[in-house]
Amino acid sequence: MKIPISAVLPVYNCRERLERHLLSVAAWAPSVQEIIVVDSGSTDGTLELAKEILTPLGARFIHNPPGLYQSWNAGIAAATAPWCYISTVEDPITPEGLSHLLEVVERHDGDLVISPPEMRNDDGSKPVEEKMPSNRLAEAFISGGLSDRFLSRAETIANLCGFLPHGLLGSSASNLYRTSFLQANPFPTDFGHCGDTAWGATVAPLAKVAFTPVSCAKFYCQTEHAPRSREQQRDISHRLSALAIESLKIPSITNPDLIPILGWLENHTFYSEGLWKLLAEHQAYQDHLKSKYEGGIFQYLKRALRDEWKKMYSR
């Protein structure tokens, strides 16, 4: 019997990595209700490989223009099963992990269940020390003897909005979502690679969230994004905080319990802005010192070399 999950697999010019990823997909693909592959115009054989492996398993294929979360949303919109799993390339999940997520979210009647990914290096051959917020929360659960838990509204907002630009969602390949909830609340597409975090900030006042400390999937640290400047980091944090605050304002009108949380988030944002300002001032001072002293040393060495050349040629 098929489990009631639509698995969305977004792909774009990733044939080599997809070939490795499909080894894990093949282990659980026969058990899910449907597989939806969203291709964004691949030209390196990605789509052909996906069709070769997944067509016999009944996969559907749709095209969507390039765009990370745009592709996710296109696949989600086409999903028909009650639950939706987003299978991002080289973030593999086990059949047991997928079943565990389904069991937990159905038992708690949640809109989503979040689990901590097992953090691995770029080819998955060994663990790394890097952690996501969900890994730290899982450690707290385990040390406190908790297995899984339905998060209260305050816990949900604190964990989805409390450490922006990061959020509890972590890797969506470690989570399972209610399809109708995702379709009603698609992922924002104007926050770069922080779309998961932006989504969490948007739905924090609404979503029924369950958390399990069991690692159900792996996360390969293989993606290299262009480094953000301090100003860019500050800008994305500010935009995410503004989004979180705005998402709380309307529901807090009819739900007084949200008012103290809104006040907490506004205070948190205010003091975070102070820290960003302090960091910017510190960086500006360091740049000033670097320019001043490196320039001075350069001029000193230039004069010293010029004097040495004069001595050599005057002999």
C-alpha cells in the first residue's frame, strides 16, 4: 500500500549529483503515492537521466522556468497526496526516516514536522561539526528525555523567528509538510536562498508544528553560494525580521496571546539591529586601521627600496 506522500524533486543541470541522489530515491520511491520531477530547462542530461530512472516508477514531469523556490512551488501546486516531501538533490532520506516523519506529523495532526539533518561533508562520506538550529534543538530534546513534541505557538514563533537569518526549518529535505498548507502558503521567492526561513517567519503564527529529534535525512554541505558582505547579511536579517513582525500583527488583533510575543520579537529585532550597527562600526574602524598602517608600511618600504636602488647605481 502506498503511503500518502507526494515527493517533489526539483532539478536543474545537476546530472552528476542527481545520479548519486537517485540511489537513495530508488529505495523509497516505490512506496510513495506520487513523484513529481520539476525541471527548469536542464541542458546537461539531467532530465533524461531522471526520466530513465523514475519513469518506470510512475513519476510525473513538469517544466518550470529557473528559480529555486519557484520550482518548489510549481511541484507543490501539482501535488495531490495529503503530505508533501521536498527531495532536494543530494540530501537523501531513508525509507524509515520518511515513515517516521509521517507517523509523527499524523499523530500530532500537524501542518509540518521538522527533524534535524545528519550533517555530512560534500560527498557524504563523513560527518562535519557544522550544526543547524534544528540540530541544537534536537540535542536539547535528547538531553531532556523528550522523543517528539507538538510545539506551542510561543515555541513555534521563537524557533522560527528567534535567530534570523537562520530558522528551525533547516533543510526541507528533513521535513514533511501538509500539502494543502503548503499550497495555501507557498515559499517566498524573493529572499534568495533564505526562502525556507522566510516561509517559516510567514507561517509562524499559523502553522501547527511538530518536532522530532530523530535524524531522518542527511544534509551534504556541497552547495557554495556567493559570500554575502556584512551589509548584505544585515539587509537580509532586517527584511526577514520585518516579515516576521508583519506576519504577527494581523493575527495578534484577534489573539491576545500573540501580543507579548510580538512585543518580544520587536525588542529582539531592535537589539539585533544594535549589534549589527556595532559590528559595522567595528569593521569600519578595522578597515581604517588596515588602510592607515598598510599604506604607511607600503610607503616606508617603497622609500627604502628606492634608497637602496640609488645606493647601488651610485657606486
